[in-house]
Amino acid sequence: MDIIYLVIGILVDVVVLFYASKLMRIRENSAEKALSVVLVSVIAGFIAGEFLFAVILSPLLAMFLVFLPIILIVAILLRLFVIKFFYKIGFGTAFKLWVISAVISIIVSFFLPFY
């Protein structure tokens, strides 16, 4: 069941990113680029998630509290760099695209009963 939720989440994220970049009139927009951004972000998230899981299992809770904000910041910056790299846009535009797609994804996932 978790794989179904993952696939649905990826599809929602791809569609939202594609239409958000279309809304922002980004010239290098395509479904393949949106899919590439989402897949690279998901793969990087699994790597960061495994690291976070290892830190949680460490005996020192202080390490978890120190590394959690760092991992979150790295995940956000990684998504920005991936968007910037694939769409060939500036950081300001990549940040706007990331914020718009994140807000819309949260709203869409809120209304999906199974996501």
C-alpha cells in the first residue's frame, strides 16, 4: 500500500510542478523535466531519510536535534538546485516555483482522501 501512496504522491507532484511552471511561463517546461525533478528529489529524500533514520537510532538524542534542521535545509536546497539545474532558471525563480508547487501540492494532498 505504501508503494501506491508513493506513486500517487509522485504523480501529484509531477502534475503540480508541470502546471506551476506553466503558470510561471518558464520556457524550458516539459513533463519530462518535471518528472526528472521529482524523481531526483524523491531519490535524494530516500537517502536523506536513511541518514535521518540512522541518526534517530543513535543513542544521543542531541545528535538528532542538531542534524534534523540541517537535513531539512539540505533537502530544501537540493530541491532548489535540482529545479534550477533542470529548468535552467535563476535561484529566485526556482524558489518561487518551489513555493508555488509546494503550496499547491499540500492543498491537493489535503483533499485527496487516500493520500
